[in-house]
Amino acid sequence: MRKLASLLILLLVLAGIGGFLYWADLRPSAHYLSDLRSHTHGEPQPERSAGNLLLIRPQLFPLDYQSPAHLRLKLAAALDRARDEGLLGSDTLVVFPEHIGTWLLARDEKPEFYRARTRQEVRDWLLLGNPLLAVRVLLENLDADRLDEALLRMKAEGMAQDYQTLFSGLAREYEVALVAGSILLPEPQLRDGELHSGDGALRNLSLAFAADGSLLGEPYEEDWPWQAHDARQQIPHAAGIIAIERSWQPGYPQSQVRLPDESSSPPLFLRGKLSWPIGGASRDIELTPTQAEQASAEPGSHLINIWIAPR
């Protein structure tokens, strides 16, 4: 009887584990409804210019990252608005915010993940939805304080591919030079023009793309967590070198663009509502800042256009 009872208990445990793994693997589709509105801000076009700089502050929410197609739809809506207003041309440089690519880790998660209200819930649903991958990665890194980092690492290769495919595709489709914000990856590297992740330290990476979708300039990398430094991402432009400067000092990741005449753009950052689930960042950090000065109170994505002075 004792052996029979033990066998029944074992079978129940195995059935429970099997049922949990089956549930964790289920990915029922979540209803996707997103605000595609966008608003442009900037001065009228002068008589003479050397092109324009278009900063896009997209309003993004977790469900926008359920698939790269969702994110593309949101970003393409903003670019459509810019094209309709005559703001996309051969000498346009489009710039997206910092860490817009990092949340690609949210692809293909359970619907409950996208409804999470706190960072702890975000992390918990990432774990529950990816138990086998999480166990494998955590066995290599048992430091509980780096659990969030382990979760990012298990999705990093797919994130790298999605990031490059999405933003190079947008540059090619709209025929503009484009700075693809940034993405956090372990030891990112380019091999034969393709972005891959490695096994080393986390790095904040940014790629720029030419109007044909090819890489433009050198990849930019910086340490994680962010440390103050003078390095800039340099983008070649008909008017001269345009530099992207990055900072976390306001309490959230932001970038500013320095034009060839040494003038600086307004700060560029994410809008919307995204929690920050990545280990190594202070819990006081906001990915989508609530106190930052906005271009306006209008909902949706904000497009800030700056005309570049001729040399």
C-alpha cells in the first residue's frame, strides 16, 4: 500500500508539472487595440535648409510589444503622419528614443503579462510564461538579484533579430536615414552585417540605417548600467556629422541630438507606460518618465521636427 500511495503521489506530481508546462506554453491571442494618433511640432520650413531632423517620441504600452508587427504598426503610423506633412525626404534623419528595442523581450508572452501593473508582476509573468528557459538560464546564474537579467538573456538572440529587421525595414520602406534608438543585449556583435547576442556583459547598443536599409556609420555601444562619459554616436549627413548624446541623469534614459552647427535638439525619450524589468537599473529609474516636459498634452506619439541649417 505504501508503494502504491507513493506511486500515486508521484503520478499526481508529474501530472501537475505536465499540466503547468502545457499551460505555460499556451499563448492565446490578446485583443490588440492601440492609439495610433500622432502630432507634429516644429517651425515652418525656412527658405533654405539642409534637410531636417525628426525626433519621434512614440507612446508605447506593453501590448505594443506582443509582436514586432504590433510595434511596426505603431511606429509606421507616426512615420505616415510625417510623410503626409512633407517631413520625410532624402536629407531627413529620423531618431527614435533610448531602449525602444529593449522591450522586445516582451514578444509572445501570456496575455496576463501585458496587463501587469507593477514591475514585480512583469517579472513574475515572464518567469511563469517561460519556465524551462528560465530554469536553464538561472542554473547558470543563481544570483537572485540578477533574475531580471537572466530573463533578458534567454530572449536576447530573438530580440537582436527583431530589432534589426524592424528598423532596417522602416528605413527602407520610408526611404530615410534612421537611428533605431537602442537595445540592451549581452555582448552584441555584428557578423556579416547581422546583429547577434553573445554571452558576455550587457551592453546598450544602437544601430543606424541608411535609406536602403543598410547599416549607416559604426554601431554604438556603451556600458550597462549607464555611466557618465563623453562618447557620442556619430551619424554622417549631407550637412555634416550629427551626434547622438545619451544620459540617465534626469532619472530616465534620454538622448539629445547635436547638429552640425552645434545646436542641440530637445530631449528624446519614450512616452506611454512601460515598467522597467531589467536587473542592474535603479528601481527609482523610469523608462517612460511621467514628470518630463512634453511637447504638448495631446495623447499619442509626438513628432518634433527641426530644420537643419545649411553650411
